[in-house]
Amino acid sequence: PYPVVVVALPGRDSLRFVVDAAAGASVVAPAHAPRSRCVATTVVGAAGSAPMRMVPIDSLRVAGRVFAVRAVVQDLARFGTLSSRPID
């Protein structure tokens, strides 16, 4: 039920990411986050604020374009149960 796009991260090709046009931040699962670069922060959203980890990703490739993003590191396992194909 979610729009999905194929994304490449450094060392990882063909990852399936959910597109959320209303998201306040990019999100990446812990398995795909470079652990050595994670920093603690507080993320503020519509429901309040929460302590989280952020990680800079220098090369997030989508449809031939490359982006540098800061992503929230969050377990997204529940999305994998909401689709007929796994969500990374």
C-alpha cells in the first residue's frame, strides 16, 4: 500500500525504500546506517520530540541522481509486514 523506490547506498544496491512525502526526515534502518558516523540528536515532529540517532549519508542514489542526506536511524521492520515484498 506504500509507494516504493529502489535506492542505492554506499556498498548496497537495489534497496527498497518507502516514499513518504510528509516525512520530516529521511529514515534508514540500522542495518544500512554507517555505525561509526551516528550521532545522538533530538527529532521534533507533529507528535512531539524524541531522542534519536542521525547519520550522514554522502551518497544516496535514486533514479540516477545522487543526494547527500542526514537520516534518522530507526528500525523499520514493521514496514516489511505491510508489503508483499520486503522493505529495506
